[in-house]
Amino acid sequence: MKVGVVSYGTYIPIYRIKVEEIARIWGENAEAIKGGLGIYQKSVPDVDEDTATISVEAAREAVYRANINPKDIGAIYVGSESHPYAVKPTATIVGEALGVGNDFFSADLEFACKAGTAGMQMCIGFVRSGMIKYGLAIGADTSQSKPGDALEYSAAAGGAAFIIGKNPIAEVEETYSFTSDTPDFWRRELQPYPSHGGRFTGLPAYFRHVTSAAQGLMDKMGLKASDFDYAVFHQPNAKFPVRVAKMLGFTNEQIKQGLLVPYIGNTYSGASILGFAAILDVAKPGDRILLVSFGSGAGSDAFSIVVTDAIENFERNPTVWDKVNQGVFIDYGEYLKHRDKIRM
Amino acid sequence: MLPRFWRKIKYRYDLVGSYCENCQSFFYPPRNLCPHCRRRSKIKEIPFDGKGRVLSYTVVHDAPEEYKEEKPYVVALIELENGVRVISQLVCDPEEVEIGMEVKKAFRKYGEDGNSGIIYYGTKFVPDN
Ligand SMILES: [Zn+2]
């Protein structure tokens, strides 16, 4: 019995700010930053958007495309590091807005940028065990950065929602996770902005966990990089996923379709799964996809996913790239207003 | 404020309205009784599709304190595909709005009770491109 992605939906706020505009304010060299990060611009939420609104919009698209009764959803997990409330789950707001009823398993998840894929794994377990018919896993963020911090060039907003069930458009063949206690990036309770270990975030954190999860999955399945048609990795910038792909033996051709970060920035919990959704937009039956998320702290979830014949009758418009390519550019002043960094 | 908002959450979070099976009329906000059929009303609660067009609009420049961040903003009279008319904030550039413009529902923040209070969510409209 095949279990996997029955439907998916995505949401990317329409506002964008260019690296040049942020660099202008802080007197930094925009070309050097673009060269270093491989990011040209990032998405910015509207003043009335947050992780809950992004989650609802992405989930509504997923439910609409699945053409299922929302009451058949038996679990909702929302993964984010920017839940609107410290105490009061985003998943309750999503459940109410979708009309799921009251009969569902639910929690908010938090594991930096991999909380969305953690939710997918939980839903896969529930569906395989027969406890629920459909599970809804969402990864969404409106990530915060301290004005003037290096993260300001990348911290963006967006999210993706996946309905997990039987008769999928993309079967999850296998999943594998790699987890360790690594303090590369954190935010203490009541602090508005996260702290990070600077250059320490690369090798012991991102690269070790992503390669270990991907390799662990491939070893478990007896697969190699060339057995996959597409691969998508967590993308805090454009440099890391390109380098990690190379380390694992993947080509630029395999990762191109899912590499969104140059045009929308790092959407944190949304990053790897928005890229995965962009791949599903164009994938054909039989295509095999490697999805690897990364969450600071740290851990990586790897998935091997095979697209089924059911994708051919599945509505995939508007595509993720349609949403990436739209955009209304704003200046730094408007950006501060949008990010609620000024108090009125 | 809190109990009153909570009781109406279902109708604010989505366009859940009512339909009279006797005369095929739609209503939003939902009603318990059809004004045409009275005692013969056969009211059913249903979610509306959420697509419509702008019949009329106004641009608010003099906003109340809690909506200052959003001004100037557009408030529009919108006719849904089922004929129901709703008044809602239309999230778009005031320069962009025009009569006849196609719009769709969107889940957005209405506001919040300061930094420690509750956050209010609900349905607004956005351009349907
Ligand atoms: Zn009637």
C-alpha cells in the first residue's frame, strides 16, 4: 500500500526587497553579499500576514487541489520557528479556518527549519498505521532577523502544506533522520531575534547533518545520487545547497528546479519543502526525488519520494515558480513597517 | 470582546454563509431565518467559494489607531459569484483597485490586542490574478 503526498499547496508573500536596498542602509557592498550568499532578493510578508495566515493559505490550496472533504483530515502539524503565539498552537487556527472540525490529532512543532518535514514524518506514521485517513503537515515561517545582522539579507517568509495519505501523487519510499546536539543557531525564550554561531554554522552543522541524513538514506536503500531525477536540500543561502549537492555526487541539473533561495531568500521551515513542491510541479510519473531538510540545533530529515501516475490528473497551477517570479519591490522603510520593527 | 469574537470565528475565518433551500437564496453573514420565506425557510450552512468582483470601493486615509500601519487601505463592496454582497478590506495598492476587478478571499490578520493580547484573524480579499 502506497503512502505519500496526496496533495500540496504553497504560499509566498508577494513583497520583495533587493539585497542592494538592505546593503544601501548599512553601507555594505551589495555585490559582495550577492556573490557570497547567492541571494538577490527575498520575500517579505504583508503587515497582516504571519505564520498562521501563510499556513492557512498554503493548506487551503492543498485541500482544494486534493478535492477532499476537510473533515477527513485526521491530523494537523504546523512546523515553524515563528509561531504567532508562544503558547497557543497555530494548528488550532489552521484547523478552524479549513473547517476540519474538532476530531483531529494536532500540535505545533519546533525544530528550527526542519519542523515541517518532521510533521510529514509523523503524518506518514499515522497513515501507515491506519490511525488516520489524511494528515496535514505544514512548514511555514516569517523569519526574524536583527536589523543590520547578516541574516537580514536572507530571512524571508513562505510556506508549504502537504496532505499525506494513501493513493498518493508521490509515494514516500523511505525516510531517515540524523540528529545531534550542535549549537549552531538558537533563540532563547522571550528574545525577539535568534543568535548564531557565525561561520561555525557551516561544517559541523549544515554540511554534517545534511550529508549524513542523505547518505544514511541512500545506504539504507542501496541507492546512489544518479538514481535520483531531482534533489532538493535546505537552502539558507544558494551556496550551501549547491556545495552539499556536489559533496553527495548530485549535479546542478538535479537541483536547479528546487533552488528557490536566490529569488525569495531563506523561508526557514518552508525552504526545502517549497523547493520540493517546485519539483512536484514539473515531475513525471516514475521520477525519484531526494528531499533533505535541515534544522539548526541540529538535525536533518531525508526522504526518497517516487512520483506516481496520479500526478498526471493533478492540478499543479499556479506553480511555485509562478509565485516566486511575481513580486512587488519595496524599500527599506516599507520593509521595516512590514516586519513590525517599528512600534507605533 | 473575546467571547463575542470566539463565537463568530467560524464565519470570520472563512466565508461560511447560509443558503435557503426553499428559495435558493444565499446570505452572509449567515442567518437563521430567510427574510423571503420566513416560516417556510429551509436554512443550511455552507462555505462560499470566495471569488467575486468589486462593485464599489473607498480608500481609507484617516484610519483608526490600530490600522495606522496599513493606511491608506481599500474597503470594498464585493459581489460573490453566488450574488451575495460583502463589505471587506481589499488588500492591494489603492492605485490598483477598480470597479469590476476580480478578487478572491484571503486569510489575514485583522489586528491584535496589543503585544500581550489575542490576535484576531479573518477573511479579507486580494486581487485574483
Ligand atoms: Zn428562502
